[in-house]
Amino acid sequence: MKAMILAAGLGNRMRPLTLHTPKPLLEVGGKPLIVWHIEKLQQIGVTEIVINTAWLADKLVAALGDGAQFGVTILWSHEGEGLETAGGIINALPLLGDEPFILVNGDVWTTMDFSSLLNVNLDHKQAHLVLVENPPQHLNGDFILSNDLAYTFEQAQLGEALTYSGVAVLSPQMFAGLEGGKRPLAPLLKQAMHQQQVSAEKMQAVWVDVGTPERLEQLDQQIQHGELL
């Protein structure tokens, strides 16, 4: 199984930290955010990792190289101008192949054991999402979780409103026949949900959306003080 880590964003909310450093290279607990993901994937045997780039791509490549230092093979998908999530995935499909792959946002941090993702059987579904309790900055959530399926708010009133964690297993079939260019992921997920083709689970682990300098600093302090590991 391969994985893709999303690392092409501008990181506008993290400025000025991201003026000269791509967001996934910002450090917590003495390690860049993206390295936490790479190490977790390597530990479960996922050693082919696609990383997309746009903003400050040369710095990401200089820091991570071909992945040998982490015991993985990094395949780079350069976008020039950011293509958003679905656009970035479509651009990287030649590197990802035909089988389902793990998708991880480069700007989140979690203690989740990714090994459970290896056992996800999409069973003709297009996606499996890992959802989390709604954080203070996103209290309404993104989707409804009910009976192990994800639904839009328009579809389902019963169930638990949760937030997408940025961790998923996706089938390349979700993007079959779609043209590239800038394209967000959410509309494709919602379309698949209306066909009951998106399974989901609620994460039972620590998760942080490292979206602001303040949250980055708080997470760094918590890790260094051993509060989260």
C-alpha cells in the first residue's frame, strides 16, 4: 500500500513562520510535522510515499530527499501552483497506481496508530475517512457519522457531527475520468456520500490541526513535556 502526504499549501494562517519554511517542515517535539507522518508510515510498512509540493518545494526536497534517511522511498509530485487537494491527487495518480492509498494532510499531528488503515477494505466504496471530535475552531464539524458511513448534513440528521481529520484511505477510482487543474476534495467526497460510498470511523487518539502559530507552540510544549505521547 502506498501513501500520499499533502504538502503543497501556502500556510497563510501560519505566517510569518511559513514565509521561508513550508508548513510541513515546521517543527514540534524536535521534528518537522511531516517527519512524524513519514516515520509512522514507515513503522507500519508503508515505504512508498508520494508528497506533493508547490510553495517552497525546493526546501521540502532538500530536507527530505529521496526518503532513504527515513527508510522509505519518497516520490515527488511537483505542482508549481497549488492544485488543491483533489487536483493534487489527480496530478499524482501516475505515482500512486491503481490500488487504494493512505492520504494524510501534512499539517496535522496525531498519535493515531496508522496500522488500522492497512486493514480498511473499501469493498467497492470510494473512500474511508477518519473523523475526530470537533475542535474549538470548527465546532459544527464536516460530516455525519452513522453506522460506519459518512453522510453530508443534507443527507442525515441522525448520527454524530464530526470533523475530517485529514487522514483517509482513498480509491483512485474516485478520480477516474476527471481532468486535472485546481479541484477541491470535499465536493467529490459529498458526491460519493450521496451514493453511500464513503465509510468512516471516529479516531480514538490525540489529534491536532496545527493551523496557527499559537497551536503549533502549544503542541510543541505538550510534546516536549510528555503530555501527549
